[in-house]
Amino acid sequence: MGNRRYFLKTTGLAAGAVLAGGAPVVARAFRGEEFISNRPALKDRHFVSEAVEATIQEVKGAIRNPEIAWLFENCYPNTLDTTVRHQMINGRPDTFVITGDIDAMWLRDSSAQVWPYLALASKDKALKQLLAGVVNRQTACILIDPYANAFNDGPGESPWLEDLTDMKPELHERKWEVDSLCYPIRLAYGYWKVTKDDSVFTPDWIKAMGLVLQTFREQQRKNSRGPYRFQRVTSWQTDTVPGGGYGNPIRPVGLICSIFRPSDDATIYPFLIPSNLFAITSLRQLAEIFDALGKESAMAAESRQLADEVEKALYQYAVAERTGYGKMFAYEVDGYGNQLFMDDANVPSLLAIPYLTTINAEDQLYRNTRKFVLSRDNPWFFRGPLAEGVGGPHTLIDKIWPMSIIMRAHTSIDPNEIKACLEMLRATHAGTGFMHESFHREDPAQFTRKWFAWANTLFGELVVNLHEKNPDLL
């Protein structure tokens, strides 16, 4: 990561905005501070994009607050600076993307980490090639095992070799998460839309998408529990799966089982609603790609039919009336009428619905759900003197995830709320200049994961979007 130097002469605390929930946001006052880049030296960066560097200079120059500008400069290029391994294999680009302080590639994280750079792909040939390499590597990963969430860079060792599941040398971990197959579709679709390049849609990619459809069908569990099971010898309850590794019982209603959440924590009720909403969008994107390719019409039709089936079941089983909120989405359900009301900071989440799906941020069902998520009725919503936000079982109680604050801003239609989110992020990075996995609500210096590239680039994406669409907020 390189040496990180942080210079700040604090001259007092200035009261910032107050959120709807009543939590004050405290911002530092600035008088003559100096912020020095925490990026690795140029020679130590894994990949340098001229388009990304130009964007950093343009956006940074338009940000009035020097600390926000410094955070942006550190965070936005963090994936390229520190986590990508790009090469050519058999004449085709290949890019392995580690998540940060864990030397493995998650299908979810890798997609999200490079997503903010897609808009620049047509301006930078080398960057375009790197992004195509991520799509190609994800294709190879899905062909190895569509049930795995994280992969080694080729056959290697894993700390989870003793898990009671069908481990392979190429796997880092084998936790089945619906979003692990949605994110590669989102990335491939976004790459194709921006670049008009369909060279990534190889026969192997089509085969991998066939496995996606097969896996989703298997995990609807209409005829059996399917081939996937998982258990781990551990005292950490959320790291293993009940029911002999198949999860708690479900009634087959058309929804897709996700045995783990995007946090890599086990679900309680296997129909994880944010991930099923994401799957609906991903399946329709998949159908659009097949239509444009002029082949695989049967797979296009199956994708649409499955999306329609999941959508119908979701609105039948995942929507409930809650006192004080009206009709809203549950987080997990089982098809028997049991519903879990909470949200988790990891994306997909209920909070992130407009970010990943076609549901609009002004949709009343989403507004009601959002109101719940950002309230004390959500057991994983925490508030402290400097910030408020969503956490999750992964980091236990009282831990706020910066990702939830970033996503709150991404999905907000209220300029004052977006400003408050920026202030919270500015006040809680603990002097590091980077986003973390989580921080304690009472003390941001107590944080987890000093190198979490997804959170860093998600923050960078937020700032770029504000610069393009609402620059006054910067």
C-alpha cells in the first residue's frame, strides 16, 4: 500500500448537518492543513490509466474541501494502484483482482472494484483491455465452479480446504451467494454497453452463462435441494450452515436460494431478497445480450422467463405491511410466510436497490423500505457522535460500515442527506485517508480492514457521479 502520511492541524470542530434521525455530523475545521497523497509511488502501482489520472486531476480540482479531495485522490484509483494483476494469456486479456488485504478474487468484489472505471474504457485502450480481462477471468472462474464466491490465482492453497463442501484447488472459498453470479453479468453488460465490444462473449462465456441459469434453477429447489451443501468446523455461527449444510427449510415458490449473504455470512431464511431483486435485473440484461448476439435464443427466453418468475414470487412473498412504514421489502423469507426484517451493509442490500436494479429511488415501496433500514427498527443500524449507518453480523454490533454511508448517498434524492453522508465519511476515516470495512460507532479509530479496495473505489465512484451530476455538493 505504500507509506501513508497524514498531516492535519485540527483547529476545532465545526457542527455539520443534522440527519433526519437527529444524529449530529461533526466536521473538522480547516485552516492551512496539508494533505499528501497516500497512493503508492508510481513505480509500485499495479496499473496506471491515463484516463483515470486525468479524471483524478479534473475532479480533485473541483472539490472545495481539501480533505474530501484528498480522500478521493487516495480512494478512487486504489483498485488499479494495488489489487490488479493484468496479463495476456493465449492472446486474450486476463485480469485477476484481489479484494485488498486478502489475496483472493471474489466475483462480487472484483466486479464492483473495477465498475467505476467502465465509463472511461472508450478513452483508454489499456484500461479497456484490463476490464475485458476481468470479464474473461470471471468467465474462467464460473466454469471452474458456479457455486464458489472466491478464487485463487490458479491452483493453490486455501485456509478453507477442510470445509465440508466440494472444494477444488482453484477455490479460495465456496460459499454460494446469488450475487456472485449477478455481478459478472452486470460487469459484462456494462462493458459491452460502454465499449460496444462483444469479443468477451466467447463460447466459454456462453457456456458459463448456461451454468448461471442452471445454478439458479437448481437453487429454486423445486425438485430437490440441489447439489450444493456447505459446513465449516467453527465456533462462528454465521460461518457455517444449518440443516446439514443445505440451510433452513424453504417452500419452493420460484425464488432463488442464497445460502450466504454478500457479507459471506449464512442466511437465516434462504430466499435473500436483495439478491433476488438483483438477479431479476441481471437475467434481463443477459437476455438482452443474447438477443444482440443473434444466437442462443433459447437461453434468452429462459433468462426472461426466470426473471419473470422470480419477480412474481418476490412481490407475493417478500412484501409485508409494517407499522409505521407501510408496505416494504423484507430482507429474507422462506416461502412459508416467515420474514426477516433487517438490512446488511454489504451490497446487494435493501438500501442499494436503486443502485443495482431498475427500481427507482422514488418508488414508494423502496422509500418505505429505506425509511426502515435507516431507523432503529433495523437491528443493524447504529448511531454514534460522528456518524450513523448500517452494519451487520459480520462485524458484530456497534460497527458502522462506510459502504452503507456511501450507498446511502448513492441512492439519495435529498442534497442535504448527500452532504451529511460526505461529512460522515470525512469525519470517520481515522486519519488514514481510506475507507474501511467498518468502524466502531463511538470511535472511528477502532476499524476493521485497513485495505478494502471495494469500499475505496465505491467512494471514488460516488464523488465522480456527484461531480458529473451535482457538482455544487462538492
